[in-house]
Amino acid sequence: MEKIKNKKPNKDSLKRIGNLIKEARLKNNDSISQLATDLKISAQQFQAIEEGQEELLPEKVFVKAMIKRISERLKLDTDFLIKEFNNNSDENDIEEIVEEVNKEKKINNQSNKDISYIFLIAVFISGVIGLLASSVVLNIFTNLDNNSVKEETIKRD
């Protein structure tokens, strides 16, 4: 499946959002530590949002909530920032989902092949066991018939 083109990945989106937040914070002469304390966000997470360091942040739903609280506090266009975050998050999620589905298909196809081989081996083994069992039963009946014939021959003599 073709990936969505002409859109920047989520990391760049987070950097753009972070730059807007940082500009507004500096314009208001607010410190990271003071805003973080007021908003009950760790200063490290606040700084990670400003710098677009996604790997230092929790799950996207929590980042989204932090961005919303920060933008409201700094009187930024919250709807725009959330939309920017959602659009690029959704794009990445779709690509990740498609990639994950393709991996699962490959795994399932391999599993189906393995199951086919196991089934064929099981049929072969059961056939061999059936042949062995039928030859044992045939030998038993053949021996019984031979013993009956011997007994009849002995009785006749």
C-alpha cells in the first residue's frame, strides 16, 4: 500500500507545535519550570514538547492533553494545535497499522504453510499406522484360520 506523501511525520509536527509554544512562552516571559508547575506537568516533559522530542514523552493521548493545557494557558489557538497534532498522529497511526497488518499477514501465511505440512505429515503417519494395523489384523485372522484348518485336519485323522 502506498504511504501518504507530502505530509511531514509526527516528529516534525511536534517540533512545529513545540516552537509555537516556546515562542509564546518566551513572549510572556514565563519559565519552563514555572509553567510546568502551574500546569502540573514535569519540566522535562514540557521541554520535550517544546523541542519535539517524542521519544521522551508518554503516550500520544497524554501528550495531546498536555498540549491542550499548555496552549490554553498561553492563549494559543488550541484547536489548531490539536488538529495539527491529530492529523499527523493519525497519518502515522494509519501507516503503522498498515505495516502491522502486512506483518501479520506474512506471519499468518507462514503459519498456514506450517499447518499444511503438519497436516500432510499427520495423514501420512496415520496411513502408515493404518497399514500396519491392518496387516497385524490380517495376520491374526490368517493364523486363526490356519489353526482352525490344522484342528480340522487333526480331527479327521
